[in-house]
Amino acid sequence: MTPERRVWKSLRALGFACLLAWSAPAAGQVLGGGLPLPGGLPGGLGDLPRALPRPDVARPATRLTDAAGDLVSGPLTEVRRLTAERLLRRHSDLVEADDRGQPVVRGEALAVGASRGTLERLRRAGFTVRAEDALQGLGLETAVIGLPKGLSAVEAVRRLRELDPTGQYDFNHLYQPAGAIGGPGSAAASGQGADGPGADGRGLTVGVVDGSAAASRPALSRVRLVQRAFAPGGARVTAHATAVASLISGSAGPFHGSAPGATLLVADVYGPTPTGGSAQAIAAALDWLAKEKAPVINISLVGPPNLLLGASVRALTARGVLVVAPVGNDGPAAPPLYPAAYPGVVSVTGVDAGRRVLLEAGRAGHVDFAAPGADMAAAGVDGGFVAVRGTSFAAPIVAGRLAILQARGSPALEALAREAVDLGAPGPDPIYGRGLVGEAVRTDPAKVARRR
């Protein structure tokens, strides 16, 4: 029996109606309608079942409340492993593994700050320079290094570091979904608060690194989306990016993001190809957002540490840009995920409607704030709303609120900490950080289930 079959069998044996849903790529879970798995799945997951069977097939497939109730705990770490394995197996011509098994772009390495003289020495050693890029917004010089034929990425990076011991070389890592798991429970109606419907993001700008977002009706139809593609093959609209965008600036009836009406600068780093979500694409996207002077940038993706990604984040935070990222959904025992684990990044965990930290939320590294990450609705890529779960969707709530507070002229992080509701141990703690913010952004899926 294959590993994939064991996963599905174990879920069904437990009697769960489990949906493992991605949009390519997504760092969380998006559910709604008939609960399909969207096409263009990351990691070559296109041959997984389009939808997992649900025990009560007579229930209306369009009920978001049903979708929210069917979210259950599942073997998320196993699913992430399978995702990576599928990507490496099905796209071995484009993707290979680094020394820790993480997917990277095949035949490439990245150089940060290499001089022309250094690049010439690398050419003489059999390497090529596929591209040189001056990331002026970040103050970085980068190059994509082509590898000699037959040399693996692991061997190549080791060789590059031997040739230039003081240089900065790394893999071109691919940043993929953290995945998400759900749990049974009803969505509680949210109340009013400092960040409730009275919040107004009009005139503000927030950067988003994700896929492309749809101008989904009704939540995003009046939001200004400025979008640019940085991945091979151009842009691709995803359900994940659409949901993230709506949780920042969307607004329709009872639904609202944390900065409704804010202009979004959306950098699509995924596109339609298996090598979307690379460290090189993310760095180029962050450079664009730096040039556009985005004061707050949400990056709802996770992956391993990377020299180029780390240098890009440091350059932004040194300029006072607030970079917000989710802790990921690999579970409390998982190693830290990046960019959330980099110093200076505002790291966000998720909680459910009962103010309980998500079981799947990562706890390694630091946590700054908690925000709603389950039992809530977001804009669907084809219109209407979907139920969402995952720390991916908690991060944009924090990003939007920080944009509003920063525009008021006071230190945004300190102001947000004053608004936070202390959870867990008194004071800042490693599970909830400084506390829960953005609770009023949570919209009960039942309130918008029939809206179109």
C-alpha cells in the first residue's frame, strides 16, 4: 500500500469527513461549496482525489456551515511530506532536494553579494551565471548560478562554498504550503472591538506576497488590487491569495477585513509552474514592494531558512517595514518555519472561535500575536465566501491592523500590543505571544453562507 493510500485509509477509519484543500500554493486551508481540491496543486498533487468522501452526502454541498463543521484534525505533517515527495518525483526535471530533503529548483544555486570578479572565477570553474539582479529596493546584489551538467544542487552549493569561503551561496528553495487541519466546532459570532467594522483602511497600502488575488464579488469587488507576477510563466489567481486579500481589505455586509478598503500590492510568486514560490521570486517580489514603499507586507507562506530570503527580510525590517508571517501549521513539535522565525518579523499564530490556539499551529521560534485562524469566512476565488482555517489566515488580519495603527503615527507594534487580549500565561508567552488581536474580523460562515 502506498503512503498516500495509508493516509486516506487512516482518515476514513477514524470516521472523519476530512478535506485537505489547497490553492496553489496555500499556507492554509480553504473550504467551501462542494469542497473540491483545486487544480494546479503544488507538489504535483493533481492526482489526489478531487474531493474526499463525506459520510452524509445528503447534506447541501453549498452550506458553508457544513464545510466548517467538517474540518477535523489530520496527519498534516505526513501530508506535507507527501507533497514534497510528489513534487520531487513528478517534476524531477525541474525540482530536486537539498541536503535536508527540502525541494529546490534543479540546476540552480543563489549567490548574494558576489562581485564580478567572483562570478568570473565561478565561470572558469564550470558554473554559469544565468541572471544577475540588482535588488535596489533592498540594497542587494544577487545572481542565479547555473550548475555544471551532472552536478547536484547539494554538491554544487558545497563546491561554491569551497571556491569562495567568504561568499554567500544557497539553494533556490521552494516555499510551499504549510497545510492546515481543522477541528469540529461551531463558529461563534464575533463582537465589536477597536478593530471592528469601524476600522477604515481607505488610503492605506499593504503588500502581499502570495499568488494572484481575484476581484471576488462581493468582498473584493471594490478593492484596488495592483498585481505583478514574479514566478516563471506569469500570474495565476489562487483561492489562498484571494482569501488572504479579503481578510486585509475586503468588505461586504457582515464580512470585513482588518483594514477594509486598503489598496493591496499583490506580488504573485507562484504562477502556474512547479518552480513557483522560489526564494529568488520572493526576493524579487520584496524588492518591488520595497520600491513601492509598502509599509506593511504580509507573507503567508512557510519554508526553510534561506540566505537570500533572510537578507531580504533584514533589509526590509532595517528600513522600518513591518513584515508579517504565519508560524505555520506543522504542529507544536515542528522546527521553526521561515520567514516567520527570522528576527524582526511579526510572527502570528491562529486561534479558533473559543480562543484556543490551533492544534496544528507551530510553536518553535517566537510568537508575537495571535489572531483568528479558524471558524471564519473569507472571500472565495469564484465569488461568495469560503470557510478557512490555518495560521496563513491569521497573519493578514494582523497585517491590516498594523497598517491602520502605523498610519496614525504611533509605534504600531506597541499600539497593537495594548489592544491585545492576554491569553494563556499572564503576559507575553510562547503560545499566544502578546495576546489575541483582530477578533472582530472573524465572520461566522453562517452569516455569509448564502451571500453571492
